Amino acid sequence: MSGWLITGGSPRPSVYFRLGVRNEKLGAVYPLQHPRFRVDEQALSIGAVVLCDSARNFLMRLT
């Protein structure tokens, strides 16, 4: 089983995705646990749109 399982919980349909935040021009090239880790903040708006659109599409299918 992949993903997270909350203790005492039962499996639920879910989704997991990774948002790329690397940008060599900005110096955002280090891995997550590195002290020089930086995020290309423009990627965060893309991630927010993807999450909102995914939730909206899911909810549209429920009706």
C-alpha cells in the first residue's frame, strides 16, 4: 500500500502529486532538507490552481 494511512483509519480514495519547485535561474536547486533549499514561488500558484481545479472537478461529478 502506498501513501499515508492514519492509525485506525480505513483506506479512502485519494490522490498524491508532486509540485516541481526547482528553478536554476533563481538558484532553487537544492533538495528539501538542504539548508540552502529555496522554492520557486511561481510554482505555488500553479499548484494552487491544480488543487482547486481537481477539487472542483471532483465535486462536479458528485452532483
